[in-house]
Amino acid sequence: MKYRVLGKTELQVSRICLGSMTWGSQNSESEAHQQMDYAIDQGVNFIDAAEAYPTTPSTAENLGRTEEYIGSWLEKSGKRAEIVLATKVAGGGAQNIRNGSPLSSDSIREAIDGSLTRLKTDYIDLYQLHWPNRGHYHFRRSWTYDPTDQNREETRDHILKILQTLQDLIDQGKIRHIGLSNETCWGTSQFLEIAAANGLPRVESIQNEYSLLQRIFDLDLAELSHNEDVGLLAFSPLAAGFLSGKYQDEAVPAGSRRSINETLGGRYSSHTIRVVDAYVAVARKHDLDPSQMALAFCLTRPFMASVIIGATNLEQLKIDIDSVNLNLDDAVMTEIQDIHRRFPVPM
């Protein structure tokens, strides 16, 4: 396994992060434990969760179950000190959580205590804000995104209050470092600026979607990441399994994400099918596993702190973790770039 320092912290995180979004819906507790056992044996030391997980699907009944499964594994294994543990607090829009109320100081204080209880730990290494109150362009919202109703001073005041709350939680020993998720370049810059001006905790990472199909991070956020040392934690690097090739020719394998969500959260469409086919063809032409090629590409990006993988079975997990050892040659990289040039924003 390979490792990288997270932001300006002392944390060394594995380049592959074990995602957990399916634990508690598509995966049982024993399967989740099996995945953690295998991943840790392979050198993965980074696990990502959220109070909103699982989301495949998200229901009031399974809410928080993912963190409970991680907590029972931590208790059983005794390996808490070996793990960099990340989780997230939900904001507005998560209707099953606090009735969809927006992110606030009160909601963060409530959420952290719930997560610590479920995870059976005294502290979180990386506590992330799952999405901003003011709205964002992620999850296929870029085609309708309009920030002109935002109020700059209200947003900055909100960020200051949130950072003050997070500082208090750090002082209490409940969290060590903070990160963002589904944020924009301007939003991230405001967190950094306000933190620096007020002696508050800096953002160390940003967890946004990134894959061969979703590369908008390559632009302004890549510049910010480089200059401010805020690494990307890429979620959905296989576009919900689409880039594995298993959904080609309209296939819907039993138990797969597409059997639960037909469009894979808007990823599977007439605009994207031919693009995925092109990437899968490149992999097969060069005798590569399509999943490993897609993940290995993400790992080449200079702003990438860690790539978050999610698997519903152990065989998928083995393939995904092995991608850290795959080096893509110039011919493969050139063909990937040619496809990206023709289809820069397919989703």
C-alpha cells in the first residue's frame, strides 16, 4: 500500500480509502467486518463513513447502521489506534436526519455525539461537512446551478460559527481535523480564509465526486488543492460501478446498485453509455481490468489524497485495492485523454 500525508496534518492515509456507504443495506454486518479485515490486512488504514449512511437505499430504518457496523468492528478488533477514521455530518436536504434541518452549530453537536456512540470511539480523525446549506452543483445539478441567490456575508458568518463549533469539538477531544464534502472552490476558499483570520481549524481535505466521467475538479479546485494543500478524497471513482463495465448492454446484475437505482444517481444515461463503452474498450485493448484502470487513473492525479472505494463483495474489493499497484503507461493515458477531449463533461 502507498500512503500520503493528509493536508497539513500528521496523518498518513492510505491512497485507497475504504468506503462504507452500502453497509447496512446492500451489505450485512458480517460482510462489512469481512471487508474491513481484508482491507486492513492489505495496508488500508483509512475508513470513510457518514451519519447518513447507508444510502443504497436511504431509509429511516437503516439510518446510522453503517457507523454501527464500523463501531462493532472497532470494538471487536481492537484496532482503533491503527485506523484513520472519517465520518460526516449531514446538512439540509437529508430528510431522514433532523427533519432535513440545515447545518448549524446545534446540529453538529448533536451529530458528533451520535456518531461517536455508534462508532464506539472517543474521537474522529477527520470530521467532514457533508454538503453546504447554500446549495451546490454536485450530483448532476451543474446544469441548473445558480449561485446568484446567495448572500456573501450571511454565508461567511455561517462559516465562522461552524468553524468555532468545530474548534470547540477539537478542544474537547472529539475530533482531530476537519474536511468538506460536495463543496465548491469559492466555498472552500472561504473556509480557509476565515479559519486563518480567526485562528480556527483549517480544512485539510475535500470529498467530491471524481472519476473518468466526472473531472470538473481538474480545473479551479485543482488549483486551490495545489496551492492550499487541500487534498481530494474522491468518491464514486467508478461512477457507482458503471466504469467496471458490468452494466454494458443494459445489464442489471442481481444485487447491484443499478438494481436499486436504475440511473445510478443520474450517472447512467444515453449521454454516458457510449463514453463508458469507450473507456472499457481501452482497458480491454490493453488487457486491463476496467475497474482497476479507472481507479489507477484517479491515483495519477496530483491533487488526489485518497480514492474512496466501495464494494458489495470481497472479490470486487480485492480488485479495487490492487489498483494501487497498477501503473498506466503512456499509450493508455493518451487514449484516456483522447476520450476525455471528446466527452469532457458527459454527466
